[in-house]
Amino acid sequence: MKIDEKNLLGSILESLSHIDYIKPEDFPNIDLYMDQVTTFMDGQLAVSKRHPEDKILTKTMINNYAKNNLLPPPVKKKYSREHLLALIFIYYFKHILSIGDIQAILNPLMEQYFSPDLDFNLENIYSEVFQLEEPEVRNMQKDIARKYKTSQQTFQDVPPDAQAELQMFSFLCMLSFDVYVKKQLIEKLIDMKIEKSKPSEKRAKGKKTEK
């Protein structure tokens, strides 16, 4: 995301309009080796890099995801279309959530929908979720424009040479508070999901003991 300081708001909104997701038809129909996976992900998600030299995914990251049961192991060192779909979800979640929280969200999906042979599988879920991206970007553009305009009304009584920097600080605080609150909400929903699953786990253990 490139930002032009001279036209800050316009540049932000323009950058947001270029945000896109990897469409299902863009995924390869053949299984990939590790190097091919990292090359594919790096090329498809290059727009989300902060710095040109940043890596989207590395071999170490992918191996760690497998070790932490976030990603099913490859078959004969090859990663399927389903592996790539799972990696996309992991990539977006990892910027704001812990490994444990990502496990709580994704593990049930991996267990139920990872197989491509199912009538309703991970690709169906991916397609349904990511088609919400375009209208959500429009909502974000409106919200960010509102926050920016609000920030420009702050610190009206300070000297002009200090005003711009303080107004930028206001804008950063508003954006950060938005992320903070949403992160708190996500974590609460995950905790609720984990808590809800506990009784069924206890019942399953009880049945095994009865046998």
C-alpha cells in the first residue's frame, strides 16, 4: 500500500481500492512443492507487503504451521490446492491473532472440510467468505474518510507548525483504537467458541470411560 503524504486521504482510499484477494480460479490445479508454494504466495500477495524485500511466507513459517497443527502435512512433499487455501487464511489471521487463537478458528474447518472430494469443502468456504471483500472495502473507505476528517478538526488551538503532526497522531489513534476494539471482539468470540466446545468434549470422554 503506497501512501502519498501530499494527498493523504485520497492516496489511502485509492490504495484500498486496489486491495484484492486470490480468486479460486487463480489457484493452480496441480500440487506444488514447497518452493513453488512460496513463489505463488509471494507473487499473489505482493500488494500486501510493507517493504519490497518482505516475504509473504517462508519455508520455516510453513513448517511451523504444520508442527503446530495449523496445516495438514504435505503428501509426498507436495501441497494441494486445499493447503494453499488454508495458508491464505493463516496469512491474514496471523497479523492479529496468536497461534492458539488461529488453531481454535481453523482446526475445526480443517477437520471437516479439507478434503477436495467433499460436496462442500474448504474451497466453497473460501469463495463464500472472500466474495465479501469488495463491499467491505467500500465500507472501510467510508469509515476511514470519516475518521480522517474528524482528526483534521482536532488541535485547532495549537500553533500551525505543530498542528499537522498532532492531527496525524489523532488519525493514528483513531485507526489503532478501531483495530484494538475489533481484536478484543475477535478474541472474545474465540473464547466463547472454545468454552462452548468444552461440554461436548467432556461428554465424549465420559462415553469412552463407560466403554
